[in-house]
Amino acid sequence: MVMFLFLVVALVVVVGAVTLAVVSGGENGPLPEAAPEQLRDPLPPDRPVDRADVEGLRFPLAVRGYRMGDVDDALSRLGAELAERDSRIADLESALAGARAAAPHGPVSPQHPASAENHVSMDKPGPRQEDRP
């Protein structure tokens, strides 16, 4: 019986101390509100996004996953840059196809020395004269 009374008194003391600590808020008052976590590694606004930027991108956690606004902004930016790069690649491929269509379709004739100077051959060169026996 004495042990039971001791446990009840100890429980009341502990509950009272915890209640007093929670209600009074300690020495500094109640805890301040935590600032919402912001995106730490935003994509650079002054240059195109590269692979390292995407690999280093870390989204802050929210109550149910990631903050949708941060993820939506990053995906919109990446989508716009990919569309711009795809457009640039298409323009360059079109220009290359046009240049190939306009180029002469045969070996450069020695009759036109100006065109022979500007011609770049992609053929493998033959053995040099000094290499021959």
C-alpha cells in the first residue's frame, strides 16, 4: 500500500512538472514558429541549366512530400530550356542539311583552284612520299 501511494504521488509530481513546463513555455516563452523551408539550390537565372545544376537540385520536404510550387517551377524551367535546345538542334540540323544539299557532289576539280583551297577532305590520307621505299 505504501508503494502504491508513493507511485501515485510520483506520477502526480511528474505530470504537474511537465504541465507547468509546457504551459509556462520555459524561460524564453513559447517556441517561435518554424520558418517554412525554402528551395536551397534554385536553378541559375542568368545562364542555361546544365547537368550539375539538375543533379544538385534538392527540394525541401513539406508535410506530404515536396512543395508543389518549387517542383512545378523547376519542371517548368527545365521544360522550357529543353524545348529551346530542341528548337536550336532542329535549326542546326536544317542548316546542315541545306549546306549539304548546296555542296558539290563530287571531287573538287582542279579547274577551280579557289574551290580546291576551301575544300576540306574527310578521306584518310595516303602514304607520304618519304614513307615509301
